[in-house]
Amino acid sequence: MNTPGMKPTAIPFPPMPVCPRPLRRVHGAAGRSNKPHPDPAGEPKIQRMSLLIKNGEIVTADSRYVADILCVGEVIAQIGRDLPAPAGAEVIDATGKYVFPGFIDPHVHIYLPFMGTYSKDNYETGSQAALIGGTTTLIEMCCPARSMDALEGFETWLAQAEGKSACDFTFHMGVTKFDAGSETQLREIVRRGISSFKIFLAYKGAFGIDDTELYRTLKLARELGVVVTAHCENETLIAERQRELLAAGKTDPSQHHESRPPRVEAEGVHHLMTFAELTGASVYIVHLSCEEALVEAVRARQRGVKVGIETLIQYLVLDKSYAERPNFEGAKFVMSPPLRDARNQAILWNGLRDGLIQTVATDHAPFDFVGQKPMGKEDFTKIPNGIPSLEDRITLLYTEGVTTGRIDLHTFVNVASTQAAKQFGLFPKKGTIQLGADADLVVFDPHHAGVITAKTQAMNVDYSAFEGWPIKGRPSLVTVRGEVAVRDGKFVGTIGRGKLIKRTPQRN
Ligand code: URP
Ligand code: ZN
Ligand code: ZN
């Protein structure tokens, strides 16, 4: 029986291309830089460039007003009306536009050896796509195989990002086993600035951990004040149902949902809640997709379990009929947990509006429709799980959430930026607009009208799950720590300028 996951001894992976590159700007960017410049006497001195964004409507999770923002070097130095431009400053007119804090995607896969293949983006393509979509910081899942030690896993994932990412980044450290050496190594990784773990209750025999490992991971996390993010599905139920469906000749992509119905996810959440309750650990449910799972999480919260909840843009706008499309087209929409009945969408939107659900992420996991998804042409359990959406999260959330009145502008900022920063120790450096915060800003044009298509996307994958969707509004200008990275919707940033944002544990 095939179960999704990676088994390095059984499945030979193609070698992953590694391409270390120096910092470089692309597409003829304006040439602003915060790097040290030597002065005529040969002494290096810091040249703190400035950027003045004028007359935008600033919207944070809890405020809304028209003002100018002066960024000096990497941070926000002044906010006020009619601020004078310092000599040499670049001035951006944001009249008629919103200015949002840089968006944060708390659940992304860039480097993902998975199900016998690799996800398609690397940090060059992925971070450009993130920035074009308004995401200035991403949190990647570091997912080492069970055969790899935690420290080696961390260093492997870090090497993929450092010197290649154009946006800022950090990791949830995947705990894919908990053996004698794990504890010391996990402590060291936390010392290096990682304050969240990731565990999988699914993917039996691959990333999945058993209950002893789960208990020990949560105990350690509780001691360290680290948040444990979790993929919640019952792996035994999945394996048994997959076996039965295949034996009955049910092999097409639509069967993916039948193998992991809502109760399978709810059981995973219930399980995690029990362990979190008894260990006192702070946990965070990733990619929650349905009412049944939400009910389990909220019940646990009511009895005192410290739990954050994330849903995905896919679950808010797509439903399981997409994965039922004929001629294997449904494979484009195979992910775990699966897309659900459309009735769940209103429940998730309401959960965001009412604060039951904290964040909207992507779980970006791009696999080509030609060449990768067909690995499961005869057997749905072999279709690489995942949907590409890193570039589209913000425009879809704005179009389908704000312009329809499902959520207001503050909730939009809160669930797409501020809450991710608060849950994972990035706030207030990231996730808001205030003096001293990193100058990660999104100037958003609400009057733009466009259409999503794979033909123009920056994500390195051959299809879009949202092909032909009309979009209202887009990030027109995006800054990362004071440097313009997107102008008129086009990437103009610096490959390799993105940095690991070190975090300290905060919750216990
Ligand atoms: O289908 C999904 N979600 N693929 C990525 C791996 C995971 O479970 O997050
Ligand atoms: Zn997952
Ligand atoms: Zn994921």
C-alpha cells in the first residue's frame, strides 16, 4: 500500500539542483541599496537610504488613517501628515491606495522532497512569487526525512534559502522523529532562532511520528516555550481506506477525498488536542479545512487548550468538485486534507470573521500537471499532494473576502499578516505598521482588475489552480526592509537579500 511520504531508501530522488548565487538585482531595478558604501577616504560607512510613501490609506489590524510613511534604512522612521522628503529619498505617491503591513505566509513549502519527487519552486522563483503576491515574509516547513537528523535537516533547508531568497523567511522545524539525539539537536535549533516545530500525524512511514514521539515533542516544546504546528489527520484510517478503495478499483483523483473524509481530519485534531491538554504545550493546527475539525479545536480551546488555527486560501474559494474533474484534471487539486464540500467555505469565512480561525496560509506545494501529478495516474495515492498558491493568496483573499463583504479590511490584514506575526514571534517587527518596525509594506491598488493565469505567474509550475479567476486589486508596490521589491506588480527586488528572521520562544 502506498502512503504519501518520502522513503529515501525505497524511492530514489532525482538530485536537487543547488545554485548558490551572489546578491543581484533583476529587471533593471532602481539601484537603491542599504549596503555599506565606502566613502572617499576608503572607510566603509552605512548609507541609510530613505523612502517616503505619501498619502496612502494605512490599514493595520486595528487602525485606518491617511498618512505618509518615511522609511529610513530598513525600518519605519516616521508616520505623519505632510512629511518632508529627506535629500535623496525616493517618493512614492500612494494616493487612492491602501498601505498594508507586509503579508506573512505561515505555511509554505519551497524545498520539499515528497512522494518520490520534489516540489517545483526554489527560493529564487518562490520568493519572487511571494513578493509579487504581497508576501514579504514566509515561514517554510523544514521537513527532513526520518533518516536525517534534525540539525542536518535544518542546515539543509537553510542552505536552500540563504543567499537565494528575495523575501525574509524563517522555518517551522519539522520533528519527523524523536530519538536519543533529537532533543539536544532541537534545543540547538531553537538557540539558532527557530521557535516553532512542525509535526505530522499523517504520512505514515514517512514524516509521520508515533504517539510516544508526539508526547515527547510536546513536552520539550512546553519546556522551551516553542509552538508546535501540526498536520492533523488519522494516518491509520487513511491507510485502511486507501487500501479498500484501490481494492475496489477506485483509482481516480476524486477518491483522494473518500480516503480522508472530514472525520479523519477531525480525529487527527481530537488526538492532538488530547496530547496538548495533557502536556500543556501550545499548538497550532495547520491547513484546517472543515467544520468537523473546527468543532474539535474550538471544544478543546474552551477547556483551556492553547491552540491556534490556520486555514488555507484554497479551502475558502475551492471545493471538492474541482478534484472530481474528469480526464485526470482533478489531480491539479489533490492536496491533504482534501478540498471539501462547498458548505464548509461559509464556516471558514465566518471563523475568520469571528476570530475562531487566526490565519490564512497557502501550504504552497507546487507539482507540475505534466510530469509530476501523473505519477498517480493509475493510483490516486501516488499523486503528489499539493496546490500552488503562494502568489495568489492576497489577491484572492481581498477579491473573495473583502470586496464581497465576507471579512472587513482589518480582518484581512489580521489573518494574512498580524496574527501570523503574533503566533510565531515576529510581532511587532513584522505584521504591523508602526515606528521601528521593519519597513515591509504593501501599497495595494484596489482599482486594479486582472485575471489569474499560469501564463504570467512567477511560480515555477505549469498550471494554476485558479486559472481564469478575475481579481480585484493587487499589490502594486512592495518593500522588504525599506527596499522596493515589486513595482507596478513586477519583481524588481534583490535575489539573496531576504534573511532568516531569528525568533525567540515566547509561549508556554
Ligand atoms: O497536500 C499537501 N498539503 N501537501 C504538502 C504537504 C503537507 O501536508 O503540508
Ligand atoms: Zn500538511
Ligand atoms: Zn504543508
